[in-house]
Amino acid sequence: RTGLGARGAGWGGGGASRLGLGTGGSGADAEALVRRALDLGVTFFDTAESYGTEEAIGNALRGVSRASFVLSTKKSTWQDGPELRATALGPALDASLKRLRLDHVDVYHLHGLSAALYDRACAEWAPELQRLKRAGKIRWIGVTEAFESDRGHAMLSRAVADGWPVVVMAGFNILNPSARERVFAPAAGKGIATLVMFAVRKAFSRPQRLAEILADLRTRGKLGAGLDEGPDPLGFLTREGGASSPADAAYRFCRHEPGVHVVQFGTGDAGHLADNLRSLQAPPLPAAVLARLRSAFGRVDDVSGQ
């Protein structure tokens, strides 16, 4: 329903890297990286007041045609929690707009909304967001979930059913594909745009962590058949799937999932940026590989992969 037209790759300004600011990079470095992403065709940029990257993104996008990019930012609920007042949303948005050097954002999210705060969000915060939308400061209202504590999407399931957010951000990856039925399918029926976070997790680069997660799932009866035997249970992703790495496979898995519009990635490195975009522009994984993943992880709804 948004008509924003963003598809494929979205650059998230959070995570450990925070455009490189979290790993020792300068503001100038971050701005150059954002401009490099624009040159490579990235049109969706996501940030938040809590990330500390709004100013760098705003500086990098200064002078760029406003019609050529989509900008998403967020107001924290996990930091402020029950103390967040509806009257604080307007000043928070104004501060974000000042840092971003914009007069409006395309999407403004309630950030990390928990199931416990959902009723309050509906009663108090959503009406204020609607007022800010009518004032022209927000084009579309969004909600992002607290995936690490809500791995089964309890909050987003309710939000999609109620239909007031027009954009939602869900955790989704090879190890926990439960958003497929609980978020993406119902969202598609209502024209709600979907953003994917946490496509790549530590388990894809740390064999010991993957082994721990698989052992736990197996003990609890949630792991199905389909994985390779031996020390490399996901080896078929590169051997049969044609992926260059587990991370490459993970991005391709998410990018071509029906009902997904934008898959987010984060980096502070130009080479990593190019690698991520190659993965997100690559073809889908073969049907046989997807079938094996569905068999193995189709019942999982309580891990994040971290």
C-alpha cells in the first residue's frame, strides 16, 4: 500500500558496525560509504534515534534527489518502555528530522515494540503517529519487533491482524523461518510492506555456535531431517545451492522469500557492502535446497541464530 517501490537491499544503520562508527570509523567515512551504496543502487536506508547514525546518513544524502531514496527511522520503545509518552513522539521525530536534514520521513517506526506494550501502543502511540502523519512529517507508520525476546512474532502477529502499521520489520532467517506464516502471509493479504532483519546471524560464521543451536533444537524435537551429517551440516548450501558462503545463502534465502520486500544488511566496510549486494542480487537458491531447509527448520520459532 505504500507505493514506495523499494525492493531488495536495504541498508540498516544499526547493528555492531553502525556504518562503521561502531568499529572506529569516522563520520566522514560513514558518509562516503552511504554515497557508495547510492552509487551501487541502494535506495532504502534505515536508521533510528538510538543508533547514532541519523546525522551521518542525513549528511550523506544532502543534495540527493528526495525521490531517489526511501528513508526509515524509529522511535525507541525498548529504551523508554512504559515511560514513553505520546507527547514525546513529536519532539523525537522533529529531532530525527533535524539530524537527517529532512522535512519528512518515508517510514517512522515504533522501535522494538514488545507484546507487553502492544495494547498501549494501540491506545496511545498509534493515534499520535497518525496525527504526525496528517501533519506531513511521516508518510507511513511502521512497527519493528523485539526479535531476540519475541522470536515467535507475538506482537507482529497482532499488529498485522489489526492493520494499523503499513510497514513491519520482522526477524527472519534460515534457522527461524516462522515469520513466513505468522507475518508475511497475512501482511501480503493486507498490502502491508515487510522488511527483514537478522538475515545473517553468528551461527552462519561460527561452526561451534551453529552446533550448539542444532543440538538444542534436536533435543527439544524441533529439528527435522535434511541437514548434512558430520561437522558441516549446512554444507549443501554451497555444494548444491551454488552459494559462495553460508552468509550468501542466508541473504538469498531471505531475498526471494514470497512476501518479503526489503532485506536489510549492515556494514562499515566497502568490500563487505559489495559482497552483500552481490548476494541480494543473486538468483534464488534451488528448489531442492529450499525443501531441505524447510524440512530441517520448518518447525522452529524460538531461536534467533545469534
